[in-house]
Amino acid sequence: MQQYALIGGFAVSAWGIPRATQDIDFAIAVGSADPLALATFLNARYQGGEPGDPLHGVLQVTIKTGQGSVSLQLIILPAALTELVFSHVVSLSVLNCTVPVVSWQMLVILKLYAGGPQDMIDVQQILKVRRPNAEEVQAISSMAETAGVPDEWKELSRKL
């Protein structure tokens, strides 16, 4: 199983929708590893998910570059969602590098799961560009059910 995949604004851009963002988001699979130990190893700040938070935790890392820095968020999803996400990863060319990126269908699900205003705009833009066929709509419906966002998907799919 893939251990990391690009998600968030850069993944939206990788799927052909221009999108400004201030950080690079990766979903990571940590399995039974201790996220605090990983944070220490990476010199990152770890923030565990609060009760009711849809995320297990986030590691925030800043990487120094030539004249600046890049902010990375390494997102730890709940176990059931991690399995779903990492079964829908493809390799895409991003800035002349091959990068594992969640499928556009899974990206829709992650954006519905996050549920913020920008996430909903991203979903609408992805669907507008991708124009899912009936088979893709059914696949997304199945993913939405597994991820626990079937109502959010039903609301959006009525507009397709």
C-alpha cells in the first residue's frame, strides 16, 4: 500500500484546476507508528485530533528552500478512511516530478469530508472540469458511503 499521497490544493491543481494554496498537504499512513516519534524525527509540530475532529492528527513541517520555505502538512486520517484513500492513488507529473496523488474521485470525497467553504468550491470545480459519467458518479457514491459523507454527495450529485 502507498504510504503517502498528495491531497489538498496542490492535488486540485494536479487534476487541472488552477488553485492557489499556501501549503502542501499529504495524507500519510502511519499504521501503528507513534505520530509523536515521527514528529520528533521530522522536527515537526504534531497536533492530535480533538474529540469529534475528523482527523487523527496533523504534522506540520517547514522545509527551507533557496530563499524561503515551504510549509507541509502531513495529515493522519482515521484508519477506515486511510484504507479508502490509499486504495485510490495514481501517479501524476507535478512540477516535473512523478508524485502519488489521490484520484480526482477520492479528492472529491476528501473535500466533502473536510467540508469547508473552499473545499466545496474545489469540489464544484473538479466536477465541472471532470464531468463524471454515470459509472464515475456511482463509484463516487460508493466512496462517499464508505467515507461517511453520503448526504453531502447526494446533495451535490443532484446538480450534475
